[in-house]
Amino acid sequence: MRQPQGSLQEAMQLKDLRALVAADLEAVDAEIRRQLGSDVALVNQVGEYIVGAGGKRIRPLLVVLAARAAGIRDSDHIPAAALIEFIHTATLLHDDVVDDSAKRRGRDTVNEAFGNPASVLVGDFLYSRAFQMMAALDSPALIRVMADATNTIAAGEVMQLMNSGDPDTTEIRYMEVIYRKTARLFEAGAQIAAIVARAPAPIEAALARYGKHLGIAFQLVDDALDYRGDTEELGKNVGDDLAEGKPTLPLIHALQRSAPADAAMIRSVISEGGTEDQARIRQVVESTGGLDYTARLAENEASRAIEILAGIPASAFRDGLAALARYAVSRSA
């Protein structure tokens, strides 16, 4: 990704953001480990494997920052952050089976290490455990938000499946997919943070909108990194989306602006998948401005997220949310 311009250049390092809510994140990690416990040995084995894989835990970080910014007075944001991570992890387990992925975060995926059945079924366990945690929070409003969000995410995954292999996928269809499959969980995480903090309705609405724009920016950057990232840094193979025939925004933009021969090649790769023409396609994506265009859209979404925070009372945690948006578009992995 090219570096963002203007105020977005001043991205706080992720370690600084984590330090701001270090005690909360430690509590979230402990809650995740506790809730992963099961009397079924395979669940425990896969659970330990998942925890051992690490990860940035961006979504739990979002929840605890948003809850603190909304003035939380108890600890209900801890299970809220953990359940958001459970839902996210469940979607990854299922996605890796659908995509036949072998690497994530620099190590074998769960389906590669334990097989597809275990990956699907432990994903189901995480989903259901997340809803048990929601029930324990005893908040009908939170349950409504999360029920709607998980349904939207599932529909988004189906929409992405329909777009896969379709060279006629439009930017509008692509944006709808990334909202549903990625941004909706960011939106829900920020919103339930406000709910558990018992924040006023305008703050809840503002945080939800912030989460939506943050999530869109995050996914746009992810999709650009598939063409310009570093395999070791990303922890997965660069070009996976292209190899799977996924028409993400850089490719859609390039297809609309490339010479007829290059357009035909791109259409063929989207339809058939594969890795044979990846180097040439990356050149076309670069030369037609697909990566720069995607970066500009991501920066716009991050800027909108930051602007929305004007409706949240000033605090170090609100500043942390702004820094999280800047981090989302400045990262290289």
C-alpha cells in the first residue's frame, strides 16, 4: 500500500494502541481461553492451536477502545470483545475450508492441520459459544445487534461465493460484499461496546457508523495487500485472492481500464483462477492505478470514521479510535 497522505500519515503504532488498554486486552485473552474450554478433547486441541496462532486481535481492540470511549463503568466489555473475536474466528475457520486455504498468520490453517470436518465443527462451536456469552450479558439490544450482524455476515459470504469466478462483478457488488462480510462485524463490535457501556443513543449510533467505515477501510487495504504485500509479513500467500478467482477492487478497476488483451487475460484468470499470469496481472493492476484507487477509497473511509468521532466525548480512548483508523490504512500486513 502507498502511504496515506495528510493527517493519516501520523498512524500510532499498534503496540501503542494496545498499551492504552493493556489491562483490558489481558482480560480479554483470559476470557477467550476460559470460554474455549470444553469437555471435548478435539475442541481443546483446536482451541489451543487457534490461540497459539496469535493474530492482531483488531476487533477486540476496537470493542475495548469503543467501550472506554463510551464511558464503561463495569467489565461487560470484556466478554463482548471476546465474543466478537469468537465470531470472527469462526468465519475464518469456515472461509479457509471454502477457499481450501493452507496458510494463515504464517502457519498451517486449522483445516490443513486438523482437516475440514474439524475446522467446520469447531467453527460452529465458536459461533454457539459466542451466543451463550451474549445470553450471559442479558442484553436484548446486544443480542439483536449480533443476531442481525451474524446473518448479514453469512449472506455476505454467500454473495462473495457468487461473485467468485465472475469477471462481470461490479464495484457496487464488491462494496456490498465487503460491507457484509467484514465491515458489519466492525460496526456491530463498536455498537455493542456502546450498548454494554449504556451510552446514550447518539453515541451508540456514532460508534456504529465509525465501526462501519473502519471495517470498509480495513478490508480495502487487505484486498490491495493481496497484490502488493509481502508473503512473510502477511502470514499468507500474496495473490491468494487472484488465484481463487476473487474479483476484488484492484482487479475490477484494472479490468475496466486495461487494454483489450490484458482485459481478456484478467477475465480468464477470474473465470478459471490459477497462478500462471499473476506477475503480469499485478503489473496491469499497478499500471492502471488499481492499487492507488483502492488506497484512496480506504483513506476516505478512514477519514470518515475519524470525522464521526467528533460526536464522542474527548478522551484518550477516542484518540485511540482515531489512531486505529489511521493504523488501518497505514499497515503493511
